[in-house]
Amino acid sequence: MPARHSFPNLLSLFKALCVISGGGGGSVAASCIVVRSPQALRMQPARDDALTLSQTLDKLLVGDAVQVELIPEKKGLFLKHVEYQVTSQRFKISVYRRYNDFDVFHEVLLQRFAYRVVPALPPKRMLKGVLTSVSERDFIEGRRRALARFINLVARHPFFSEDELVKTFLAFSGSDVQSKLRDAYKKTGDEFMTNRVATLAKEYLPADIQAQFSTSRELIRNIHNSFQKLRDRAEKMAERSKENATDLLMFGRELSTLGSDASPLPSLASSQSTWGALRRSLRSLSVEFAALSDKAAQQGRREEDDVVEKLNLFLDLLQSYRDLCERHEKGVLHEHQRALHKYGVMKRQMMSATVQPKEQASVEQLESRIVQQENAIQTMELRNYFSLFCLHQETQLIFVYLPITSHILGAFVNSQVQGHREVRPPVWKSFLHRPFGGVKLGLNWLLKSNKRSNAGGGSREKKPSHFVAFYYFT
């Protein structure tokens, strides 16, 4: 019978090898190895080329959309804790989760899919001495956003979305979701034990898999670095919009304070000065500047929600790929090399035992250990090939996500267009021609002075400097 059709027998053999070797390098403990049902073995549809992902970005994005909302803080006996409402569009249910639930979910997900991209979780607490400039409220909001990105990447992953762990986390409404998650993992084990091509992965790998891996890893590293710089610039732009909102609001309040000053004018100024009428007119300006401040704040939120968050989502995915590459090199590959070294030491000991007479029992024991080590090496070799198989698929997944760049650019352009539309130049022109006591005369003088200065050079009429500054803000 061809090797492709002898999978159940091979699986039974390698389960036994895992029991003998005791696992290692991402293997499952012997106590967790159980007989799988046919349903558990069908991790993906039967295909001619199991290595190729038939996914598009649009298909991934519509797979699920999970909302993570902060609910009011609950105070425990000693400490207050934060709880989240997690709502899956796919399962049409809302469940309540704490950070520790996310932590356990991440732990078992990483154990189950050690050879896949599993995004990292944000830190549970602020780091002392590092985030002193960040308020607790800002930290909690940043953590909520990071948890939302994490669960959306997981829920849309082609190999995670149908797994029992994901379904449990998103849909189980019982009281102890952490125990439920751990039980689900114990029943299933890691992906190597359930994927139908795990023991045949070598047959699907191209001959130049190592060269492809190195090339892709370097390219994705460069993409990651560039997207980090884009994210940093986008964050600064959003922050500037928020700062402009604050400055406009405070500017209007100061004008209002100035106009509310009831101090009497001295007699030497009361006859010719227009300050009294102007001062009374300044009181209403705070309302105008408050409206402008609100528009600027909305612009900052658009830039943060539509641009920065999309950049962060893709960066989380890219970082998880880089983490996966390190796990491959430092995990199963390193364990395989250690096992080979240990096997070499045993073989040298056996050769020494044949030359120098030793007790029969010790020789038999050494032979038994060598057989066990050979079985362990065979299992690790299979895991190494399966790790490369998964790594090849996860690399494809990164390239499937790359068109999200156009989504990000579209969101950036839309946010800028909408911002300019809401705060157009006519809004500021109304300030130029609005009579505030003697203000209109003063602004008209400023306009005329600009016209006179421009007329000498024969250039086109320019907007006054203060108008240019406001227009730049919009």
C-alpha cells in the first residue's frame, strides 16, 4: 500500500514512539495521547496540494469580527479587576472574559498550535518605571485594543477558526472557561497528533524549503521594520490632531475669559478705544472654538481607529511570524540536534562496552536506551518536517495579508478627506468677516496689508498668515 494511504497505521506507530520518547520539542505528554476520532483527524478539507493555502484577504476578514468592550470595573474583596465583553459576529453571542481567561487561552493555543503564528498578548500590568507617563486609564484602553487585535487574528486564522479551543473561548458562557479550555486541549493534544498530513509533511515540502524560508524571513523582517515606522508616524499624526483639539479649546476659553473681564476702563481710554465693545464680543468665541476643537478630536479618533489600529493589527501578525521562526530554530530544531548529540554519545559508549568487557545487564540497558533514543530522533525528525510544513503555510498567510496595505492607505486618505471637508476654509473665513466690535476692521486691515505686500511682487493674492496656519491644521 502506498505511504499516502497508510496514515492510520503510521499515526499509531508514532503515537507509540511519542510514549517511548516522552515527548519533547513541542510533543505531547504521554498522558495526553488518546485515540482520535475520524472527525478530529479532519483538520482541513482533502486537497491535491495540502501545502498550499487557498485563501484571500477578503475571505479571512469576513471569517469573523470580534468586538472586545470594556465593562465597568468590578471590585473584589481586596482588588478591583477589569472585565471584557467579547462578542463574536460568527457565533452571535456575547461572553464575559477577564485578562486571565485570555492568558489561559493563549497558553493552550500555543501548546496546541506550536508550529503556527500565535499572536502575543499585551502585558497584564503597567511596568513600573517604564510607563510612568501613561495613565492607568490609557493603559487599560491600550490593552483592550491589543486583546481585540489578538482575538480577531486568532478567530480569522484558517487553522484556528474551526478548532474547539476557539469555539470554547468565543461561545462558552459557563462559569469556569479556563478549566473548559484546558480540558479541550487534553482531549485533543497538539496539532501534530491530529493533522492528517503530519507524518507525511516531508513529501509535500519543496527541495529548496530552507532557502525559501531564509528568503521569506528576511523579506518579512524588512516589511515589519517599514510598517513599524509607518505606525509610529501615524501615531504622531493622530496625537497632533488631539493636541490641536486641546489647543483650540483652550484658545477659545482664554478669549472668553478675556471678554468676561469686567474691569472698568480708565477715562483716558474710554473715549476713543473700541476695547469695551470688542471685549463684550469675545465672550461668544469660546463656542466657535469648542466646535472646531470637537472636529479636531474627531479627526484624531479617526486616525487612531481607522489607520493606527489597522497598522497595529498587521504588525501583531508580522511579529508573531518572527516569534514562530525563533520557536522553530530554538525549539524543535534545537531539540532534534540535542537528541542527535545524545545518540552519538550513547553509540560511543556502546562501542566502548564491546571493546572492554562489562556486565551483561548494563550492556542490555544501554542497548534499550539507544533504541529509545532512535525512536525519539525519528519522532523529532517528523516534527521538524511538520514544523517546516506549517512554517511554509504561515508564510503564505503573511503574504495573503499583505494587501491590507491598500486598506490602510484608503483609511488614511478617507480620514484626511473627511477632516478637510468638516473644517473647510469657509469656516475660518467666517471669522474674518464676522463683526466683533472693532475686530472686523482689524482683520480687514490685515487682509489689505497682505494684498499691498503681494501687489509689489506681482504675485497672486495670498491668504493671511494666521489663515494659513488654521488651514494647515485642517
